[in-house]
Amino acid sequence: MSVRVVASLSALGARDISVAGGKGANLGELIRAGFPVPDGFVITTDAYDVAARAADVDPRDPSDARARLTSKPVPPEIASAIRDAYRALGGPVAVRSSATAEDLPEASFAGQQDTILDVEGEDALLDAVRRCWASLWNERAVAYRATREVDEEALRLAVVVQRMVPATIAGVLFTADPITGRRRRAAIDAVRGLGEQLVSGAVNPDHYLVDASTGAVLERRGEILDDVRLRELAAIGARIEAHFGGRPQDVEWAIDAEKLWIVQSRDITTLYPVPASAPDPNRDLRVYFSVNVAQGVLQPFTPMGSQTFRLLSSALASAIGRHVGDPTAGVPVIVESGMRLWGDLTGLVRNSAAREIPVRIMSVMEARSSGIFARLLEDPRLAPRGGSRLRSLFSGLRVVARTGAPPVLVRALLRPDATRERLLRDVDETVRLDAGPLNTPEERLDAFERLFRTWPPRMFPKLVALVGAGFLSYNFAGRLLRGVASDDELRTLLRGLPFNPTTQMDLDLWALAARTREDPPSRSALADREPADLSAAFRRGDLPSLLQRELETFLERYGHRAIAEIDLGLPRWSEDPAHLLGAIANYQRLDAAALAPDAQFSRGAREAEAMVATLLSRVHGPRRVLARALLRRVRALAGAREAPKFHAIRVFARGRAILAPVGDALAAAGRIAAADDIWFLTIPDAHRAVAGEDLRDVVAARRSEYRRELRRRHVPRVLLSDGTDAEAAFASPAADAAIRGTPASPGTARGVARVMLSPAGARLEPGEVLVAPATDPGWTPLFLTASALVMEMGGMMSHGAVVAREYGIPAVVGVPEATTRIATGEHIVVDGSAGTVATETR
């Protein structure tokens, strides 16, 4: 026959996935590398193809594929080759499924297909092979592949047949701790007898942790394995990991009367990748803080989105006299991993004068991270490294002085209204400055770089200083009123703050909805048509006239914004307003005047002003005079908390408009496949493409990685260079069943939970509680119909908390695993003063 039916394991290697599947290829690779793997053979994917055709399996209709494969006999020519290979091997065997989409770096597919142990006899083997083939189409495997967008038509299955190990002890070895992610820390589970008991959960295994670098046994729960055997396992795991390019491995092993055997090895696909630039953690442990988590954007960045932040970092570094050789590479403290950005804060943590700064900043911006940094300060590996506290302090002050921020802060404290108005006017003029010639792709690339190297140092530190003056006033007022004002009363001061561009945007959107509700054609279009259809009609100019005109006016002011807007590579609302149109349609169902967002905002402002008067009535003399001045500055300046980002995103939108025609030109020249592939290049890439280089393969690989990273559900807040997810490492069991977080906006609300992982296309019924991993301004139109907010991320001054207070809805942030612990439809009570979320019994 023309197909290759069987292949010896020893003849296979890592490149033979198309023939032997992931499992078979990995086992062959291990045998060739000299690891103790039981002998055997692989029934190839070609053999599966023959059997699948004979059984009339249609990959496009998997519903009856399993039944067809189990009911049809193995084709005679395939069966004959299997019998011959089995007779040569002899004895009882283990039969394992090995799919081409299995044991891969991006998806292990562990346990999705069948393994049959202790198979003896030719007929029993043929039956086991049919069962393995059929298991490719079991419900859990089909569902698993669907979530990972695996092409069913390209999928094939091999079957591994190995000599059975008469195991006295068996188990699993992870070469990195699968809970904390710490590399070089072997986690070992062991049971007596066959390992199938462990995989099936039939028994509780012994558990051990071993430092693979030193062989030290760090944790022991059980007595099946002694220290000698544990060190042997950890050592062989480290060798297997090294052989597979340093990728942590999930290894299955078995021990017979005297020998250790490796029966399977696959990449651990759930660990968050360590930045490629990370040094050996045994010599230099680094601390990385997630930029994505800080900004409430858990999804990956497009390469051009990351490029933008690198340019920004270079510009800000130059502003303080620390020039970067290659501005497109950014400053060394900005690193990338998993297509997300991380800030290397090791220098701060090890600086005797500055190491408390992350703890303090995170306490108001990202409360859960604050506790992590507090714990990290206790780690002896991160102890301060000499230096003078006084010298560090003066160095920090010099850096701040170079930004031009201190004079703005002082002026804002002295003349808050005049300083705010003047600065925002200057910012507007700066954003509109001429970008230079834009006639050629090269000129556009240069203009893009120039834009992000000149605007940030000129204006961003000053905007931050304006906001800083407001919250400095808030903190001083809190100290001045200590003993006469509760935390809840102080938080009330931050309700209904004026001069917040994000709040104003949402109120303007609400006003748009109210006006179009009175227009029958607009109201009908919003009620009857899908947002994507309405968006396409808007771009054609075909919406009902009032809705078209109102939306055009709104986008003139706010069209630069977007979901996950800090990624310049993502479309702006001006390009696709579908999300806004969905939000407007949702608002039109909100009839109760008491729930109207503009009314809520006004009520919050009145409550804040009333609280100012209440607090002032409790103090007298100079203390009252100073308190009045501070509280007035809080109300005048704290609302500008959203201004730095609002104006930065205006610049992002301008940069996107500059680059988009470059994508058109490169696509027309065949250097990239489509115009929007420009967002999957960096500026140096784009220069090479303009010069003639074909980057279609580069873009395809990056898009593939981007799609994989979009599926990642967990992103660490703080990642150490030894792979440790710091929050997971420091986690401790909850003292009770309560779901607790950080109080962010006072008040109590009851409602039905609506868990959302993305605001795209989402609808929130009036009065529902929004439960989200994090929020950025792209989420805030949903706030207008929410009765309360629960977030996994954030602190009192994070974006979601600020906006929730301004709308007067209770909010609890920094709630661990809120999106998995709370279910959509569950009735919950959100106490924004106590920082708790409770299930309401009905």
C-alpha cells in the first residue's frame, strides 16, 4: 500500500507532528535524546486518514464521526501492518491518542483524547486503536478545539503504542510550579500503581515540591517517594525542559521494580511567559508590573500599540535628561511578554528611598497590587542594594523638576480654576500642531515618530501635575479632618466632580440618546437594527438624518476614543461606532427619570457640595479656613483625573490617522496582505517594508500569536523573572465565604449580576450590577444603566472607581476572581462602603 502505516518511535523527532501527532513526536524526540522512554511504535496519521475515509467521516459534521469510527472495522491493510508491528514489540502495551493539534506550545489538549492501558493481544489492540481514533470526535475534544479555533478539516490523529511499564509507582512532574508559575521548582504528584488513578482523580496523590537547581525538597505530603528519587525526578525534568528549549514541561513518569521511565512530556501551556530579556533569576531577580492590568486592558497589544508606548517612554526619558539610543526600542524598564507590556520596577523596589512608592501608589490605583508589593519588600532577594537615601531622594527631586510639573502643581494649588483652564487650552493647541509633511510613506513614518517624541514631554507631566494638585488637596483635607470625617464621607466629596472629560462624554451620549428617542425614524432604527448594520449605514451616511447628524457631532469630539483605547492598533469609534450605537439603543430602554444618568450625576454633585458644608460645620477657626480652601480645590481639580488619558488618546488617534495610509500603500505593493496589517508591524518593520521587504509571513505569525493571547484568561498583576505570579504565590485561604474587595464608591445596591469580559456588543439591563475584570473609558457607557460596579482590578482612584462615584453608583474594586465567583443572573448586594459583595437569598 502507498501510505506509511507504522513508524518506530525511535525514528521520530519533534518535527514529525504531522506524522505522529504531538505526543508521538515528543516521545520520539526524547528517545533520540537518550531519555528512558519505553520502546514502541506509532500508527501514523496517514493510517487514520485511510480509516476515516473508509468510515465516511466528515470533519465538517462531527456529530456522528465517533460512532462511525467505532462501528467500522480497521481497514485490512492497516490492521495487517499494526499486527506485524505489535508482534515485533510483544507483551502488554499502552495505547495513547496523539493528535496533530496536541501537546503543542499554545495548547496541550491534555486528556481530550483516550489512553488505554494494559492492552494485550492483537484484536484488543485493534479495538483500542479504533477507540483512540473515535476519541478525536468526543464532545469534550470538539468543544476544546472550538475554543482554540482549531481547523477541524486539517486535524488528524496518530496512535502511540508503547511497551507497558509494570508500574509500582507513577505520577506527574511539572518542571515549574503550576500554581505560582515559579520556574525551576518541580511539582511532583505520585501514586502507587498505574498513573491512570491520578489522572482520573480516583485517589489523592502524594505531593512534593523540589528546588530543581539545588535538589532541596521544599514540601512533602506523603511517603511514597524518598528524597533520592525526588531529586532524580527533578533532575530529569530539568534535562527534559532544557532539551525542549527551556519550555516548562508536564511530564508523566512511571517506576517499575527499579527503573524510572518517561511515558509522556508536553509543554505546560497555562504558565504566563517570562520576558525574553529577563536575566537568570538566581543572579538577578526582577519585578515586573503589568501595564495592561494598570490600564484595565487585559487583552494583548498589537505590535504597533506596543511600539507607541516604547516611543512614549523614550520621549519621557529624554524630558528628564536620560536619552535613549534607539527611541523605537523604548527605555529598558519597558519589557514585553505575552504581547503585553510590563514595567520593570526592580530599581524602585531595591531603592532604599523609593521602595515604598509602589505600595503607596497602588493603594489608591490598584489595591490588590499594593499588598503584593508590601510582601515583596520582605523578600531578601529584593533587599535594598546600598546607596544613600538622601542621594536617592535628591535624584528623584531633580527628575521631577526636569518635567516642569512642580510649577504647574504650585500654580494649581494657588489658582486652581485659572491654571486648569490655561493648561487645557495649551494642551488643545499642542495636540493640533502641524505634524509636518505627509506626502510619502516615509514622511508619514517620520511624522508618527516625531508626534510621539514631542507631545508627551511637553504636556503629559503638566496634566499629571494638575491632577496631582487635586488629590494632594484631598489627602491633606483627609488629614486635616481626621476624627471628624469618615472615609465614606470623604469619598462622597468625589461624587459628581466637574471637568471630567470621560463623564462629560457619557452624559453627552445620554443626551444624544434622549434627543433621538423623540425622533420616530431614529428610535425605530435603533430598536430594530443591529449595531453593526447601523455602523455601516453611518459610514455611508444613510442613518436617519437626526441620528446621523447627532452621531457625527458626538464623534467630532469623542471619536478618538475606543474600547482598549490605549492600544493604538485598535479602531477608534470614529472608524466604527457600533459599540456606541448599541449603547444608545440600550439607553432608549431606560425610561425611569430617577435613573437618568444626568439626574444621577447632578444628585451626586449636590450630595458632594452638601457634604462639603457638613464637614466645614464640624471645624472652626483657621482649621475651617484651610479645610474650605482644600475642599474647593478638590472639587475644582480632581475631576481632571481623566484628562491626561483623554488628551493622550487624542494624540493616539492622530497617530493612527497618520499611519493608516502607509498600510494602504504597503498592501497595494504586496509587502503586507491587507492594509490593517500595518498595526502588526513596528516602526522599524514598516521602514523595511517601505524599502521593499515582504513582511507578510511576519504579520501572519504575529496575528497567530495575538489570537492565542486573546484566549488567555489570566494575566498576573506582578510577575517575577523566575516566573512567579506574585499574587498566586502570596494567596492565602479566605477567612470566610464573603467576597471582599476595596471600597470605591459608597452606598449599597441590590441587583442582578451581569458578568462581562468585554464591552463589545454588550447590553446591560437597567438596574443590573456590572461585574467586570477591569474597565477603561470604552466601558463607561454601560455605567449609565448599572446599579453598581464590581471589578477584579483597581483601587479607589482607578478609572472605574472614579466614574462610578461620579454617577453615584456603589462600587467595589479589587475583588479577586469576581468574574468567576459571581454568575450572571445571580442576585447580589454590593456594599460600596464596606467593600463587600454578597449573594442575596430570595
